[in-house]
Amino acid sequence: MICRLCPRNCGAARSLTEGTGRCSAGLRPRVARAALHQWEEPCISGTRGSGAVFFSFCTLGCKYCQNDDISRGGYGRDVTPARLADIFRELYAQGAHNLNLVTGTHFWPAIREALDLYRPPIPVVWNSSGYERVETVRAMQGYVDIFLPDLKHVSPRLSALCADAPDYFEYASAAVRTMCDQAGPPVYDENGLLLSGVIVRHLILPGCTVDSMRVLDFIAEQLPADTPVSLMRQYTPMPQCRVRGLDRRVSEREYARVLAHYRQLGLSGFVQEAAAAQREYTPPFDLTGVCPQGG
């Protein structure tokens, strides 16, 4: 396969287990963890947890990524679409409120095949960096109920510095607009769980409050007024990150400035407390949630 799934458009050759592109992924999905996950927004995690499937590798590859072992290191186990469908079935049987597909853009054809084999009777969540081609998002029509994209940066310079992707906002803004058009306004059940719609996430970075406010301006001005926004302050410095200024947590003053702008714009959704900025909130990628028979 010659891959053009993501905005990198690298035309990489991909075999079943290896790839020559930026993400290094092969065609067969590599899964790092599949388990009930309690650390999403309340309307996603609910009381029983979100059925999260964490895929290895990443099309964006942020230098500050808290899941570096899987996004760059490729930690995980390769599975067939049939095995992936079984994982979906197992998560549903465990009581998951939804099926949460985390960072799966580079495996979309195999994920779609797995969903054709078994689509659980619960909402399907597409949890991504936001760095998507509009064509890929449109191909998810009928498969994905809830989009949970990041909207990381507006500045091309910051996007280049953090992820070697100066075109990040160009693609992410168009992708998020398409997600809103495709999923429609948020719909909740009687318990407040999200059934369909879009939640836009934004992670505040230290020293980048002006860019954070520009992200929020875009959301307020360009997206439907009822779009929930998840303002995240969980940034934790990681040992592998060598970007100057990203070696500390977000200060109280920085957070207060962005939060005040969020409220001034009349945005609503979810706001993280300071306790979220801890390393222990990173999920354990131990493969125990992936059935031992693998592929």
C-alpha cells in the first residue's frame, strides 16, 4: 500500500507490519492497550469507563507526547482486523459506555474492516490529534458517532517546533469543522453520557498562552455555539522533550489567563483541575488488556 491517509501525504510503502513513512506503521493495527478507561471527560467515561483501544504510532508525533513509548517507540502488539473486532466485542461485554479509538488514523482501513465485522451497540468515539485530512474524516460517516479531537496550536511556528507540522492548524481546523458538520450537535442520554457530537480538546502549554487564546477564539468564532470544549491543564514535562520552554508545568498565572479568556468567550464544557498534571495519569501500556493470542 502507498499511504496517503494523513496530512503528511508521504506516500510511504507499508507492508503488514512495517512502514517507511513518518509514523513507521505497517498496515496491521498495533494495539498498546485495550481496557476500560476512566480518565476521559465525564460524559465519555461515565461510571463504568470508556472502552479505550490505544493504537501504537502517530501521524503527528508531538515532541512533548506523554505516551512516547507507543507514539514513537511503537510499543504494542500487531493484531488482525478480525482480532481487533474481537477486542471491540470484549470491551462491550465488560460494560464499556462507548468504544474509544485512540490515535488510529494510520490504521483507519483496518479499523473500518474490524467495525464491518463487529460494530458494538454503543457509540464509537474517534479520539485523535486533530491532524486529519478532510477526506479521511468523511470516510468515517456511518462508523463514528463522537469525535474527540485535539486542537493544539494555531501558530505555524509553534506547530513546526513541537511536531514538525507547520500546516497543523490548516488541516486540523478544516477537519474539526467537518467533524462538527458530520456528527451534528451534541446528543446526551438520560444519564448525561454523550451519544453523538464533538468535544474539542485543548492542552495548555507553558509559555504559549497567546496561542491557546487564539485556539479558543477560533472555536468561539468558527464552530457551532453548542460545541463542548475541554480545557486541559495536564501538561507534564517528559524526559524525551528537548523543546526549550516545555521543561516545566503550566503556571497558575498562565492557567488563570487562559481560563479567563475561555469564560469571557462564553465557552462551556470541561475544565481540568491542577491535580491532572501528574505523570500517574498516563495510562499503563502493559498489554494486559490485549488478548494473549495476539493476531
